[in-house]
Amino acid sequence: MAERSTAAVDVADNSGDDPLTAKADTAATDGVAEEQKAAEQTTEATEKKAVERQSGEQPSPTAPELHSGHKLAKRYRLEECVTRLDGFSSWRAVDEKLRRAVGVHLLPADHPRARSVLAAARSSALLGDPRFVQVLDAVEENDLVYVVHEWLPDSTELTALLALGPLEAHDAYQLVSQVSQAMAAAHREGLAHLRLTPSAVLRSSTGQYRIRGLAVNAALRGITAERPQRTDTEAIGALLYAALTKRWPYDSDAYGLSGLPKGVGLLPPDQVRAGVHRGLSEIAMRALANDGATASRQEPPCTTPDELAKAVAAMPRVKPPEPEFATPPEYQRTTYQQGTYGRPQQRPAITQPVIVPPPPLQSRTGTALKWAVSALLIAALGLGSWQIADRLLAEEATPKTPVTTPTADEKPPPPKPIAIESATDFDPLGNGAENGQVIENAYDGDPSTSWHTVSYASAEFGNLKSGVGIMLDLGKAQEISSVELSFVGNTSVELRTAPSDASETPSSIDAFTTQASGDGTDVTLTPTKPVTSRYLLVWLTKLPDSDGGFRGKLTEIKIMG
């Protein structure tokens, strides 16, 4: 309503039909004093506010002039306006301090929804779930409220994916599985989305789905709901329906998708398009609220994201399509002949018989020479045999020196445990959120206690980082022969060490050298040769599935030297 009032004032100013402007021009022409002009402007402003109060409209907020190149907090430089609606604008910007792209929502501080937007942004930032696009900053400054969030240039909106056609069954399964689990986690913390549209869901190049605008998008538009869990569940069902059919599950077009024909109700996806996975079609119908669909359901409806996530987990896993390989070319037999490789040649025909000349006659002189050479060879063999026999008899007469073997006392000493002086969690992003307060549980000698990472959306840390781990300080440089680790769930892990002369804890992952790697629940990491170091890094590279997410859990560390 405030936007329409502002637009009306702009049109009146541009058209020249505003009665106040006409009065001012006439007064100037007739020599009327400036005080009368100011009084008329004040009177009209008062009348305009009275009309707004009678019509229930709020005074339009006055937004500062913003343009490309404008800088917020001497840090965020606005680059391109991507949305301008309802008194707020959204921009692509650059964080000059960290040299990365970010997104920014802007609205005047006197906007009626400014307070709710700030509250929603700060609540979303506290969630810290990597399955959502993270809020980085929420500030009120210089009559302006702005919210800064991640910008993911390597991700694609679901809107753009659906423009190319329906998703494969495996991709649609991943979509509903990941989005429902993420929203279930958000609702457990009291957060709702309420505007979960195809443009709010992004897919990364690795197939990971992320959700943007948690709580903030709804606050910007003033959207509320009496049953927020039901609203978000139905929205997930609509996303799955669109992914399976490339149709919006209502009788109106939306988000670049055609709606269903009017008057037919909500048809199951497998009746809208041939070849739709039947299990996913049933999941979509259970999530959507529709009386006509409810009557045809064999399973109970899902009314919360948690119920929907459990229903998806209970169905048989949808496997990815088998890779297609090109048919190899037909084998062609080749031959190799001197000078002509690969070209078969015909055998030449024999036209004349080959005449073999008779062997020459041997003379008497040649026969005598042959017998003389044979006699010399026999004599030489006899002399050689006599020398060999004489040498063997001499060796038997010489006493042999006994060969000694090492006794059991000469074996190297067994490895001994090395005490860990202290430990800290190690995160390459520097977030410091890997539960460092319980890290001593990993080496307290009690297998019933453990240290664990935060929960991620995938085994590869939601594709946010290469790994996380524990930095161990042995107090002084010592020789390490192996490290024994006990995990809950199959975990991939590496042993990395700092240089032997390092005198303080390294701050970068590049300062460590990988010595060994392995995976499993009980893992022994043994370097190819003993290594000397004071600082060891137990580096987790792949996490096991745990309670709907992925989390590493380390119960015990033992270092042998």
C-alpha cells in the first residue's frame, strides 16, 4: 500500500498536473511571497497524511539514494541490483575486506518491516546450518537496514533447472530428501521459511541442495502463517511435484511453470507425465494439502517437514542412472609384413621349381683336420674336470665359520605410548565451531566419552571445506611410529604432522605433511617410516551418517612412539 502511494506522488510530479505545483507557479508569476508557497506545501502534506490515515495506509518510507559503487560499512560495495520490490532492494555486492561476492538486502530503517527483518536475519545466522545460505551480517546504520548473506556463483536455481525439463528420479529424490531434512532441522530451532519457492533452492555443481532466505524472505514481504510447518511441508511437496512433472501443482502458472488445467483438481504426478517414479509421486501427494488428493491417498498425509523426511527415508533408495558407455568400434583384423603394415598381401604363386645344388664333396685334408680338433677338445675337457675336482676337495678340508643369528634379546624395543599434553579443534575456515569444549574426551582413556564435529549435510562436509580435525600438542618433538583411532561409524581420516622444528601451533593446513591415511571405525595410521614432530593433526576427510546428518565422532586417540 505504501508503494502505491509513493508511485502516485511520482506520477503527479512527473506529469505536471499536481495542483500544488500549479499554485506555486501562479504565485511566483504574480509575485506572491515565498512564505505563502511554503504554507501551501505544508497544508497539502498534512492533507496527504490525513488521507493515508483514513485509507489505512502507512506513510511511505524514504529510502536513501543507492547506486552501483555505493559502499556500506566501508566494506560492502554494491555491484548490481537484482530485485526492487515493496520498499526494499536486493543487490549483488563485493566484500572488499574478504574479497568475495556477497548478497545484500536493503531497506529504510523507518520501513514498517525493518525490525522484523533484522530479527529474522539474526535468528537465521544463529542456526549455522550449512544446508542454508548463511547470513553474514545484519546491521542498522545511517537510516538504513541491511542484511548480508552468502553469494554462491557456482550454484544454479531450481527455476533454471526446471526450465530445461523435469529432473531425473535420482535428482528429484535428492531434492526432497535434502530439503525436507534441512527444514526439519530449522523447525526444531523454531525457524520457518514460509516462502520456499523454486528460486529459493540452489543446487551446487556437486549435487548438494542449499536453501536461501530462511525466515528473511518472508519477513521482507511481511508473510506470516498460522501453521508454519504445514506451510513449509506443502511448499516442499510443490517443489517435488514440479521436479517430477515440470508443472506447478495448482491451476495458475508460476515461476516459469504451467499450472494444471482448471477444474481437474490435483492429479498425481505419475498421471500428469509418463515414466514418473511411483514412490516419489506418492510422497509429493502426501506433502500437498488438497481435499481431492487426500481421498485417493493410501498413506497418511505428511504435515511437518520431519514427517516428510521420515517418509522419504522409509522408501527404497532411488539409485542414480547407470552410466552409458559408447559401443567400441568393430574389430578389424590386420597383418604386418615388412614394408606394408596393415595391408594384407597375397602370397606370390610359385611358377618354377626351386633347384637345390648338391653338397660339395669333402676332401681327405678336411677329414683329418676335423679329427685333430676333436682330440684337442677332449683333452681340454679332461684337464678342466681335474682342476674343478681338486678345488672342491680343498674346500671340504677347510673348516667353515658358523653363521650366527640374532637372539630375541637383540630385537628392537616395543613402541611405547606418548602422552598428549593438550589439543584443540582445527577448522580450515576458522569458524572455531567444532565442539572444542569437549575435545579432551578424545584422549581421556575412557571409550564411553567422545569428541564430535558439528552436523553437515553430506559426508564431504556439505562441500564447504576439505575436512576438520584435532590438533595434538605432545609438549616436545618426539618420534611417532603409529597413531591408533577409534570412531563411531565408518570415518575416513589422515595423519598429518608439522615440521620437527616447529615451535608453535601451525595456523594453516598447508603447514602439515600427510604421513598416512585410512578409514573405518578402528583405524591405525602408520607412517612409512618413523617421523619426529611435536604437533600432530588428526584430519577427518569423510564423515559417517548420523541422525539424519553427517558427523564425525572420535572416542579415543593413542599415540605410539
